[in-house]
Amino acid sequence: MRASVLRGIRDVAVEERPVPGPGPDEVLVEVTAVGVCGSDVHYYEHGRIGEFVVRSPLVLGHEAGGRIVAAGSDVPAERIGQRVSVEPGVPCRRCECCRSGRYNLCPEVRFFATPPVDGAFCEYVAVPADFAHPVPDALSDDAAALLEPLSVAVWAGRKAGVGVGSHVLVAGAGPVGLLVTQVARALGAAEVVVSDVDAGRRGLAAELGASAVLDPAAGDPVEQGVEVDAFIDCSGAPAAVRAGFRAVRRAGAVVLVGMGADELPVPVSLVQNRELEVTGTFRYANTWPAAIVLAGSGAVRLDRLVTGHVDLEHAEDALAPDPRQRHVKLVVQPRAAA
């Protein structure tokens, strides 16, 4: 099979690799679509994210969907032919975190495109059968892949306690921020305010359900009259985080999703005086069933985020600065040139 391989910083090439064979409890998935994520870009540009360092050739891509073409001996044969969305993080299933249902925090999790584990910028991947989630025919191949970032948004909404009547502030109208906006609306939020420096992104947020959009250049949210129950940061921008804290009511929640600075100053007196609950997010757990329902029902419009496609031979183009700045979400189609 063909695979797009990161060989070094800003060095990607297509290579021929063996098709993986599924283990007894695995399925072989022919990959039809892979979303390009900011983490892929970060590995491409810097060769590392925190403690995860690219030390040998790595296949990027963890937002994947496709079709099951083979099954291991312990997997029902009728699964062959199913269209699926791939959950890319496989935990040990034995540790305390796994047993308590928080398998996203498993210290032994093997996550696609996180060194040294290869990802899905390739034609086939082998995954545990229960991490290949069947999707309805109503979902496109792109949408099947983008159930992964939708899961990030579902997890953020749960952590923020968003529900019927909630007032929510979202900082950052990139793909995850736009998905958080839609999830908050689907969960019953009465108001979802989205802040972003880009006018085009603000317009898309409004189209996808934001009740109001803010330009940070016009002042922080409090200065623009915003007061919310939950602030979800999807920007990673220190200024946006500081401003968001101030907009949260007493007993509200602050959820940090965006990856920005390694350290941020926290307004401790504000957190204490208002008894704010502050938390981060690390991927997700048990989110695919909800994500499939949200996308399948049309409550979340995944295809609206997709603004371009590339094949494996041009996967590097999707990681370079110029195309990324012009697109909301790029999708790699591994079989497009076959």
C-alpha cells in the first residue's frame, strides 16, 4: 500500500509499505478520508509536541474513516463491507483509568500519529473491531472521518456541563471551535457566543449556530456585555483565555481545549471568589455513539467544515502554511489517485 510518511521536519514522501494484517480481534479498514489536524501540522513543522518526539519515520493522520475489507478470526464476518469511523486511541483496557471508564487517560494508550505509532495517511489500517464504529449511510466519507474532532467537541461540552438553557462562550472558530458551537446548541444551550479574530470564521460560526460573534479587537467579552455559565477555549491564545475567565458567572466552568502556551497565568482570586471549575481536556472517552447521533441527525454539520481535498501524493500541501490559512478543514483521500 501507499503511505504518506513524515521523514523529518517539513519532509514528507509517499512510500510503499506492507498492508497490515488484522489480528484476531481486529479489522482491516480501507481508508477513504482522513482529516488534517493541527497536531499533524505541529509534528510536520516542529517534529514534536511536548514529550512526544518524532524519532523515526511516522505516518501522520488520526481523523479517519473508511470501509472494513477484512476481519480477524474473532470478528463476525458480516462486519466486512461496513463503513466505519476509526477511534484512533487504543487503551490497555486493564489500568485504573480504563476500568473506571476514563480510558482517554490510560498511560499506555496507543494513539494514531503520536510517536511512535503510525497514523492513517495511508491506504489501509488495522484497528480493534470495537474501535471501528459503524456509521449510517447518510454520513459522507468525510463526515465519518470528522467524527473524531466532533468527539473532542462532545467531550468538551460534557466537561463544561452544557445543557438546556446554558449560556456559553467559545474562543476560537477553527474546526473544533465550530464543532463545540454546534454541540452546545444541540445540547440545548440558549446562547452560544463565539469569539475569533478572523471575520470569515466568525461568519461561519454564525451560520452554524452561534447566537453572537465577537471580534476580540473590539474589546474583551465582558466589555461587549457577555456573561456566561461556561467558557470553552478552543484557541490556545493566552489573551483569549484571560478574557474568557472574566466572562464566567459564579459557579461556572472553564474548559481548556486549545493547545497554546505550555503555561498560562490563572486569575486565582477570580477562580476562588466565583468558585469556578477549571479543567483541561485530553481527547475523549465514550463519545462516538453521541457523535454519530449528532452528525447523523443533522444537528451537527460536519461536511460544512470541509473546504478542500488532497490525495496522498499531495498530503504535504495540506500541512504547509499557505493552504492551511485558506481552508477551514482539509481532508486527505488516500485512494483518490488509485
